[in-house]
Amino acid sequence: MAISGWFVALVALGIVPIVITGAPIVFVYWVLFVVLLGTLDLILAVSVRALRFERTSPDRVRLGETTSSALRITNPTRRRLRAIVRDGWQPSAGAHANRVLLSVPAGERRELTTVLTPLRRGTREAAHVTLRSYGPLRLIARQTTVSVPSSFTVLPPFNSRKHLPSRLARLRELDGATSVMIRGQGTEFDSLRDYVRGDDVRSIDWRATARRSELVVRTWRPERDRRVVIVVDSGRTSAARIEDEPRIDTAFESALLLAALASSAGDHVDFMIYDRRVRARVQGATGPDLLSKMVNSMAPVQPELIEMDWNAVPNLVRQATTQRALVVIATTAESPGATHGLLAMLPQLTAKHTVVVASVTDPSIVDATLDRSSRDAVYLAGAAERALLDQSRVANAINQLGASVVSRRPADLPLALADHYIALKAAGKL
């Protein structure tokens, strides 16, 4: 006659009483024997409280990259540890196979490695380790949860940095630092050189031509030491996911690429994240230090489910600079109702600054307008057309107020914003 393991455990712990009345004497002896074995197995199981735990985790990792955490378990007792260990990382840390069978001889130590692929930015934590210690017969186990705190920071991925070399090459062309067939465009005088076929006749310097009796043209370079102020909206609309990426993460990607490009061009970049309070701010940093401070400030910021306070934005820009600047606002520009505060605030900025509104578009809306295969699809297409019409109305309103709109899908927005910055440089508007 077989007795299930859970029943034996309950009997051994005294939770289920043994009813002897009327039972065959063999059955009684068998139950007593199993209880005795269970008790002995429990006594021989290593006490979890006697173990020592140490954990080593990475300091930081970029979102999407894979790292690992090491958990060292020391068995100082005189018996072998047989256990199942669960390393208690929070789900967003992306732990792979965090339950492991473990056997540690007396007086020895073993190291468990947990592979982590984090799913979200910010601080990812492991608060405890749960260990179930078995005896030699594996009938009964001791289980305890031990506090072994650890954490690491998940930084924005900055996948758009792959576009940086090509955009820096375009900037060098504008600056005249590379050999190109066209003259360098810009707004600051650089040098004089002989006219060649294809040069813009408007760049001919007639005074220098008269002195040298041959055509001479002026070359220009983009202005340096301009100010770029980037404001990222961290209000409720930034929490929406487009193509499985939060809007705020796309805004961070765009801000990082633009900041890297502007800093390389010699411009000063100020960065802030705001909803109704300043969530993060980076000022006065240049070069590699700028990007380092930006990614560190972005990492812990998550969207707040509150409305953005647009009335405070002009004052934030004034705190950053009193000079004329390029002000980039990363927000959602879709429906007239949601952008009422933005539209009311824009004239205060466009009166002095060049303003660009960067917004993420949802490609699924465009896709929905193409399907007319069923009645439900027609209704969905009609709603999508209405949404596109609202986006167009908002963009036209922003343009009429003197600002410009850069609106693309998540993968394309960082590059489009960088190209817009280069176009402003080439046109002498920055």
C-alpha cells in the first residue's frame, strides 16, 4: 500500500491525525515507520538559516542587453546541502531559469549564475533568495526566504547611435572639414577661394574679385556655440506604447541622438524631463559627459499618469538660456483636445526661439485605413481616417504658430529629428 508524499508530510507535522481504531496492525506499523523516516529526514536536512549568501550583480546595463548575476551559497555545516534555490529577481529584470537544483558538500561553497535580460528601464531589484533544503530521502524539506538585497540600473538602449557617424559626416561637409564638390553652407564667414563651375554666384565676393582680377567666392561654415534646449514630456500621454515601445522611450532615443549631434557641432545642449515637476535636468555638460549624464538621468524616469503643465515650459526654457535657441519639445501631437495647452503656450516660445515639436505616430493607424474587407474594418478605417485628420489639424496649427513638427514612427523619429537639425544648420536658422 503506497502513501503519497504530501500525506506523509502532513502526518509527520501532526496536521493530519492517524486514526488507529479498526485499522490493521500492519498499516499502523507502516505509517509509524514512514513518520519515523520523515522525522529523521527532516533532522538530517541542512538548516537554511545556517547558510551564508553573497550576491554579485552588475552596476548597470543597457535595455535589451544580457548580463548575469552571481549568487554564492556557503554551507558551513557538517552535512551535505541538497536544495532547490530560487533567486528572487523581480519579473522585469528578465531572469532566465531562476530555479536551480543545488548540492553543496559540507564546508564548501557553490556559485549560481542567473542570466538577466531586463525588460524595462530603471532600477531592477532582487530582494531575497528562497531555498528549500531536503534530507537524504527527499521526503520532507525545510524552506526559508532569506533577504539578500541587490540591484542594478537599466539605461536607455540608444540604438539610434548607429546613425551618428553618417550625420556627423554631413555636419563636417557643412563645416568644410571634408573635401566635397559643393561649398560649405552656413552663416559664418570662413575663407575666400577661387570660383569653380557650379558655385553659387551669390557667394561671389566682388571686392576681392576686383583686387585679384579673377572670380573669388566666399565660403561659409555653420554657426557654433548655439543653444539647444530639449524638453521631454513625461505626462500621461508618454506612457502609451507604440510598436511595443513607450512614447517616452522613443523621446529619449531622439534626445540622445540630437544631443550627440549638436554637441559634436559645437552647440550647447540643455536637457530636461518635465510633467508638473522637473523629473530630471542636465545643464552645462559637453562631449561624452553630456550623454553619460543624460542616460543616467533618464534611467529611473517613468511616465506619470497626470496632465502636462505647459504653462511652466517657457519659464523652464528661460532658466536654461536667455539667448535665442532651438527648443525641441518631445510630446504627443495628435488630437486638438490633448494639445490645447501646448498650442496655447507655443507663441511665448516662437516669439524668441526656433521651436520643433517631435511626436511619435502610430503606423497601425495608417494600416487601418487601407482595410475595407468587412463592415467592422470599414468602421475601424473611418476612425483611423478621423485620427489622421486630427493629427493633420494639430500639425497645421503648430505650423501657423511659427513652430515646426517632426512626426514619425518610433524607429524613424530619432533620425528624422537629427536630419531636421542639420537642415536648420544648413539654412542658417540655427
